[in-house]
Amino acid sequence: MHAQHIIIEITQCWAWRTPYPRVAAVLFKLFFIKPDQGAYTSCFAAASPLVKADPDKYKGQYIRPVGRIVAKNPNADKVNLAEELWETTETFLEGLGLYKPTERWP
């Protein structure tokens, strides 16, 4: 699924720290979406009658807002990048004390 640009409270707070806070706030509203709107694509994938009616059409596909199947980036199939992301995520979470390695990348 597409990682959307979601405007959250901290993003809005950041807008007010810029030299032109009102302009930044307006631009953020133009280019970002609210969290509830950001959930639409996930909800579509999880609960849409369209997906239920034709699961093979959506299986393994890259879905953009809302419910559009688009071509994925060729890097999405590169195992070495997947392993690097996995290891980087583990290291980051270990550093925060949120993860203890019990299993490694398959």
C-alpha cells in the first residue's frame, strides 16, 4: 500500500515554527491528508467488497489511494533491499529497547 503524506498534530505544530507559519499551514493542508483519510486505503484493502469479490486481482498488488492498483517500484522485489530494511529496523528498535532479536530474516 501507498505510504501517504499524512498531516498529524506534530506536523501542524512544525508549521508554526517556520518563518511564514500561515503559509506553511495552508501548504500542509494542500499536500497532506488527515489521519482518518490516511486510513482509507488500508481499510479498503482489509474490508472492501471489491477485494472480497476478486481477491486474486488484489493479491500482492500495490494499492494507492483509494483502491487503485498501480505498478510497484522495481526495488520492491529486490531481496537485498528487503534484508537491509529488516536489519536496519531491528537495529533501530533494539536501540530504543523495543525489540530483542529472536528470529532473523528468513
